[in-house]
Amino acid sequence: MRATDLDPTFLSHAPGYWDEEAPEKWSDYKWQLRNRVDSLADLESRLNLTDEERAGVLLAGTKLAMAITPHFFNLIDKDDPDCPVRRQIIPRIEEGWNAPEELSDPCGEDSHMPVPGLVHRYPDRVLFLVTDRCASYCRYCTRSRVVSGVGEQHLETQWEPAFKYLETHTEVRDVLLSGGDPLLFSDDRLDKILTRLRSIPHIQFVRIGSRIPIFLPQRITPELCAMLKKHHPLFISIHTNHPRELTTEVQEALGRLADAGIPLGNQSVLLRGVNDSVEVQKALVHKLLMCRVRPYYLYQCDLINGSSHLRTSVAEGVSIIEGLRGHTTGYAIPQYVIDGPGGGGKIPINPNYMIDASGGRVTLRNYEGNIFEYPDPSPMPKSVFHELQEKALGGCH
């Protein structure tokens, strides 16, 4: 870990490996997409790969494609195979082994899909998978079975049946657009999708899940923000795992979204060797708040095929939350959750602060380990009730 990883300063990492590129090219998100690192030769020309990484890249073409935007690539320490950014984005040989507990569809989305592309697992909300492409591909992707276009399964969203389903299911009040990454769509196409959703009276608000502000902050243009602003109430959940990812360019992009009135939350995944310490998590959440982003969820890594090298124990996650609670502002503390394997939904996991509940009181411990008792409400004695009643009525004469 570098000292700057825990520094609250927002550092600019542009350009770095692309020093020869003019600033106007660097700021063009289409240039960023065209120049993604997506081959072993390109990767080896820029990094000193380990044998584990080289084998992982060769295997990646049959499972989950490799693609890294120049912006995000510049955050990688080329000489450190344990770099926390590098571990998230460069394939490793461990991806080729599926542990016995792992699943291709760990959250059971396929079994809760009444229409291809639409997941209806919770009573009043749906997940709308609108694309299978991302700006870059996280190696722990929950939907690696369908994302990037190289796996055996393909996402085949049926748009009109999905909209018809939403129109007829009046219990749905909340739609989350995800994928893939919806912000890869053009402004016009995304505007049309949001307009169609906004035409359904019972849909109260819409959310977008995106890692574009982190992978490709150049995409967050004033024009995009102006378009999104038309569709309030609109929420965006970003995804960042390490404080090094929050550069000046990212801070500015998030600022444009916040200035457009869009509430921003962050969803992190707890990853071994990336953010599995109180120190890194605290640095991350503090920088997020400085970007006007509320830490929302800290996910236990799903049981994704080939992810065992990145998963931590649940006890480590609980320990991190305990190390944050009471030691920083409550706004900075995300809810630690496990997505129940097979479709159980998000299950909150918290340190055990309630020691006992009996005899009309609960026994609690605080963040310092001190013990407190909190009693249940005491019923008012009838004698006191009558006394107060007489006093009140007597004062009326």
C-alpha cells in the first residue's frame, strides 16, 4: 500500500502510460473506449506481468473479457502485482478454478426473471438489465456469466415485453437499470428508456447502477447530466472499492451529477488484498463523502465462479464495520450485506451490540466495549392516570 492511498488529497492520474496523448483526446470518452487495453500484447507492453496474470489473461477470452480504460489503467502500479487496482481488473489464473461453493448465477437472477432482462425478486422493485457491456470488466463480476459477450450465456433483453410487464404490474414502484453499464448508452437512447419508464404512472423513481464515473469519468458530460436531470426522482449508485480510484477527474464527474440534483450512493465489494482493512475502508468512505457520495452498501463478495482468491471471510467484514462504527461519522458507514445465495436478497450483517434482551430491558455494548442497559417503556400506573385526570379536569372549572 502506498502512502498516497490513504491521503485524502484527490490526485490526478492523467495521463500516465499515455503521456504522448493530447489532453483533448484524453478527455474524449469515445477515445478512452477505443483505446482500452484488451489484449495480452498491449498489457505486456505496459506492465510487468506475473505468470499467474499472464495465464489468467489467456483464459479470460472464454469466460469474461478483459478491457481496461486508459483512465483506470493509469491507476495501476506496474511493478506491484499486489496493487489493489490491479487485482480488481487484471485476470489471474485462479479465475480458471471453480470452488465447490461457487455458482454461475450466485444471486439466482435467472430464476426470478419473468421476462428476459427483467429480474423481479423483491415485491415492489425490479432490476432491468439493459446491456451486457461495460467500460471495463471487474474480475469479480456477479454477472460474469452474461457480461462481455464471451461466455456461454448471453443477455437477450426483450424490451417491449419488459415494458409491458412493468405497465401491468402496478406493485412495481422502483426500477434499477443495470447490466452491464447503462451509462454506456448514448444520451439519446438512455433518454428514451427513461422517458418510457417515466410514462408508467406507478413507477415512482428510477435508479441507475454504474461504474462509469470511476472507469470513464469523461463520459459524465454536462449534456448527459442535463438529460438525466429531466427524469427526477433519479438516483445513481456508483461502484468504487479503493480510495486510489477517486481521482480529481472522478471527483469532478461526481460533482456534475450531484449538481444536477442526483442523489449518489456507493456500493463496494469487500475484496481480499484490495479493501479488506479498516484503514483502507475509512480512507475510502471519507473521500466518498468529500465527493458528495453516501457510502451505501459494502457487499460480501458473491459466490461467483473463479472468485475464491478475492473473497474474504464474513468475520473480516464484520470486524471492518466494527472498526468504523463510533470511529467516524455515521454517514460514512455503509451497510454490510450478503446477497443470499440462490436469490435470497440482501441480508444485513452487523456486529453484535445487543448482548441480552430479557426482563423488560436490553443489555448493550458500545463501540468502546462499555456496557449499558436500556429499559422497555414502563406503563403508567392507574393511580397516576386518575390523579393527572382529576388535576386536568379540575383546572377546567
